[in-house]
Amino acid sequence: MMKKKECVAMLLAGGQGSRLYALTQKVAKPAVTYGAKYRIIDFPLSNCINSGIDTVGVLTQYQPLVLNDYIGNGQPWDLDRLHGGVHILPPYQKASGAEWYSGTANAIYQNLSFIERYDPEYVIILSGDHIYKMDYAKMIAFHREKDAACTIAVVDVEPAEASRFGIMFARDDDEIYDFVEKPKEPKSTLASMGIYVFSFDKLKKYLTENENDKEATKDFGNNIIPALLANNERTFAYRFEGYWKDVGTIDSLWETNMDLINPNIPLDLYDPAWKIYSRNPVMPPHIIGKEAKIQNSMVTEGCYINGTVDFSMISNGVTIEEGAKVTDSILMPGAVIKKDAIVEYAIVGEHSIIESKCHIGARPEDMENRDEWGVAVVGHGLTLSEGTVVAPKQIVSENM
Amino acid sequence: MNMGNVLGLIFANMHDMTLGYMTKSRTMGSVLVGGRYRLIDFPLSNMVNCEISEVGVITKANYQSLLDHLGSGREWDLSRKKGGLHILPPFGHVEAGLYRGRIEALYGVLSYIKSTMAEYVFLSDCDVITNMDMKPIINYHIDSEADITVVTTTGVFNEEQTLNSTVVGVDDTGRIHDVLIHSPISGQCTISLNMFVIKKSALIDLIQNSIARGLYSFETDILQSKVKELRIMSYDYNEFYRKIDSIESFFNANLDLIDIENSRQLFLPNRPIYTKVRDNAPSKYGLDSSVTNSIIADGCVIEGEVENSVLFRGVKVGKGTKIKNSILMQDTKVGNECEISNIITDKDVVISNDRLLTSSASYPMYIGKGASV
């Protein structure tokens, strides 16, 4: 008999992130670099440990190698524990046969025995696609106070954006009475953040029923939440106020990175009381050279910068040579920008080499037709030979 | 040579006196250097990188910061079941103050040395910044049938440098025939880098014999006195290094690392220098910041101008402030509209708005830990 845990976190990290194209060809979305020294998954993992949750199951399926290696034994997040800690949970073969995770609900269902080992009161379901700082302990306290079967974290979104989300309808006491997935004409602006707290007995019941339903898509949004509402289970909306962004597309990945250098955006990475932890790459501090000009940017360890950098995120081990210009861009770990190359409104993948005089991306104000503008992307591990031009919006996934 | 057969022994307190106030409440090994490191990170990482998996750190006084830094040794991959890191503070009965000498320090940990399975011992102080491959040195020690191998370097030194060093005379075969201690010499000469290789059994004999005769100094009572009796060899080391033996050499060594060519010789991707991780956010450069020729560690927020300086983790530089030729250690906060040049600030120094702090490059001013200016 193992010691009981009050709450176990299950982190859905199997997402392919297909709308990030070249950036997620070989890595799962939660392992994509964000904010110069982080990967997206650092945010939910750090939130867990900062909220006092020390037992986390990470459900992986798509391209798990980088993610597995990154999480390791969980030590960077203080999740290497004698009892609990972080556990990678890929699909596995059972006596009844082997199957892939066929949906978010099915992924949790296949790992019910993992959760049962800790005999928790509550289970919090998280996703590895969002950038936010949140005290889950407060949400669990809210769930307990409301004596709820399920609590769903929601944010108030702009009416124009509401059709991208699962939209909740809640009474004044925050009890949810209706839910519509991605409505065409949204009548509420309470968007689900994909964060659910369940009382474990209810979770087990509804997951099992959903499994037995041959028609179901095995998804929380499509099946589990509607089933809870149909059965009048106490389902509540927990209103989250603060910065929260989904990084599902190239544009949102770029924007969310740029938010970190915007002084008006309330996502503070420097708060010692809520640190975001990440695996350390073991590199020396960065060096700014004699010819460098650098402003409005974030830079981390192992970089050597001797060019011009403005409004950019520079990840570990990046080299920017003299005369090179990087503006409004994201350089992922190990990228090299050679002499006199220009990178504007672009994302350059890990360890890609941009030879001299290349020109990646363009400024929107320089476009004749603004509709053709977009962030340019160079995938991971590529080399762009001298003088290559990459148009805005173009996604490069092979050497040029 | 199987490096699992080598015990690393690091002396954390040796040379504490050379840095004055900086080592008032910390060991030489825990002196901050290069933006995010402590001096002990260099010998420790070098040992780990050449597969020495058992390291003892000998310390006598002021070791709180050292213990905090090293922890279980996990950051250096030395948290092991077999071997790993052992911190060796003195037993209570030894009188306070520094060890009278290296031999006394070794005598204090004799039972630890005896308990290890190693055949050879690599001894190192914490006063040299370098990325050293120790394997060839161990092999040289064995091949040359040395009793003791001293890691040395040859170059042109001034009197101040040699006064704090052990100068050796070396013959054509590499054997040391003369040892000069605290002797002001200027010009070309060979100095000890305070790293030694010796067979464990021979070390134990030397320690026991010396203690029995009331001898405490490894340099005077062994290297110098037994230079004819023992086969003491010099291993001439020619890679990039900086030796810290004064506030000025500390200051210059830090500034030298800004040169990318120096930095690339010290921070090799295949032989990384490990240190304690602090989980700082990346450094942020503000709207009107201007930074040139500097080392910037993570967690800094820079809104002013920085030139030719080293900023450790978590340093804040306010608007309109100009920082030149300075070393600002961990969590130093500099307000707005300040002018700072040739200054070393220790950890947690706070400099209010509109302060003017300058001194000369040949004699940089040091501001102690936690001071408010």
C-alpha cells in the first residue's frame, strides 16, 4: 500500500502540434523552445511544483524522444521524489492488447491504474500547450469548497476569439449549465483553458462509461464534459485572471514570445516566489561583443552576440556574427546567424545555420501586399547557403 | 589509465589570504568568478570531465557558502553511490584558523584518504581557472616514474606574481631540481599551479612522517627539502589559464574572459564547467540599453549602458546608468543615473540612484557583500 496523495496531475503532452509545421516535425509540441531558455512544458511542470503538486504523469505519444530526454528524472523541477515525482506515461501493451491513445479521455483512462497507485482525492488534468502561471492549489480549494465533481478553469476571452475555444455557460455561482465546443456564434466569452480538476471517483466513473460507448471520440471536451452536464453533476467554472496563451500556431508562438519583452504584459519570469524551472544546458554566461547593439530583447546562456539585436528572443548557444541583424525574431538553441545576414519577423529553429547575406522574413511595413505577410520559419538543423532569401510566411523545412 | 583509480582532493581554503575582504566570510573555492561560477567549479569540473568519480573537498573555515554551493555534488554528477563528492571539514578538536599547511590539512582527512580505493591522488587548489585534461598528467606521472608530479607553467612573470607562487627549476628531463618559495623573481620562469599528482600510498607515508617530525608545509618540507631525495617531476601545462593571487589578478582574470577567444578555450562544449543552477530567467535588455564587450549571466535586467564588464546572475542596471570596467556579482542592484567604473561589487550590493563610483583600473575598488551605497 502506497502513501496517499491528495492530488495527482496528469499532463497531456502527446499533441503533435501540426500547425507548428517544421518546428514540430521531430519534437512534440510541449518540447518546443519558448522564452529563450524554456520549453512549453516547463510552465505546467513548474506550476505543479509551485502549487505543491509533486506527482505528475506526463502522457506522451507523438515524437517523445526529445521530451523524454528533457524531462528525465524530473530533477530540474524538483520532481525527483522517493514517492511520487514525474512519470512519463507512453501507451503500453496490456494483457488485453495494445492501443495508441485515441483521445484525451482515453489517454487518462489507459493510465487509471497509475493514478490509483496514489489513491488521490483529486486529479488535475493539464495540457502541455499553454503559457501561463497558475496556482493549482487555489483551484483545487475552490473545487473542494464547491463540492464539485469537476471544475474547469476558464478565462474571459474577446468575443471575436471565442469561436476558437470550448465555451462555457455559467450561473452567478459559477456552476456550469452548458458547454459548446468552438461555437460559430458564441453567446458567452468564458473559454475553457483545458485544465480540469476532477474528484477521482467521478473521473473514474465517467472515463469508464465513455470507454464503453463505442460512438464516443474519447475526448474531454466532446464527451466527458457533456456527460457530466447531462447527468447534473456539480460542474463549476474556476475563473482565472492573468496571462494565459495557447501556442498552437506559428503566429501565436511568435506573439507569445514577443509578449515576454512587452512591459505591458503581466507574465513575470523574474518573480522569485514563482520561478519557472527548466533543464539547464550547462553553458557559460553569454558574451556581448564589441560591435554589438542590443535592445528590447532576452538573451540566455552560451550565446555570443556581435551583431544587432532588437525585439528578439535569443535562446542558449546562439551565435550572431558582426554585421548580422536580428529584429522581431525568435532564435532557437544553437542557431548561427553569420556575418551580414538579416533575420526579421522570423523563427529560426534549433542548430540551423543562416550563412552570410541571407535575408529571412520581412517587416510588414515593407510589404506591398500586407496579406502576403507572415512570420517566416526555418526548421531545425538546416543550413541556408549564402545569400538565400526566405519570404515572409514561408516555412523552410529543407536546406536551401 | 583508468581514472576511476584516481582520487581528487581539492583544498578549498588555500590562498584565502590573497583576496582580502572577498574571502572574509567565504573560502577561496567559493569566490565568484566569470559571471556564474565559483573558483572550485574549475578543478571540480575538470576532475569530473576526465572521469575522476571520487572527490574530497578539504575545508577548514568559512565553509558555509561552500557547503551551500556544492550540496550533494549533483550538479557535477558527483552524487554517487560509489565514490562521489565528500566535503571534509575539520574535526572539532583542531584549533580555529587556517591550517598551518597542506600536510596538516591532509593529516586531518587521512582516514578518508585511506578509506578510498584509489591508487593515485590528484591534489588541486582553487586558485587557477582553466579547463584541464588531467589524464595526460596522470599518465605522465606514471610513465616518468615520478614520486610527485607538479603541474607547472612557464612564462614571464613579475615579482608580485612569483612572490605568491612556488617557482621551480627544471632540468632537461623534466625533473625539478630547485624549489623557491615566496621569492620575488621577475622574468622567464616556471611556477607551480598548485596541482600535484602522487601515489596514494606515498602520500600517506609522507603525511605520517611529516606530522611525526612537526612539519606542516608540503611546499617547504616536502617539495623543497626532498627535492634531491624524491623524483619530483614537472608537467608543463600550456593551455589557457588564469591564476588568482590578488584582487588585481582576480579583476583582470574576469575581464579577460570577455574576450571570446579566451572564453572559447575555457568553456569547451565537450568538457563543460559545471556549477550550481539558480533557475534565473534569461537576461532582459531594455528600451534604451546599450551593452558592448561584456559577459552577462542569466537573470539580469539591463536598462542602462554596460561596457567592458562582467555581470553575474540577477544583476539589475537602472536607466541612464553607465557601467564600465566593472565586475558586479550576483544580485547587485544599481539604481538610475549612476556612473560606475573599475569597481568590484560583491553579492547583494545595492547602489542607489545618482551615485558616482570610480577608481583606477590598476587598483579596482571592492565593495563588500550586502553593502548599500
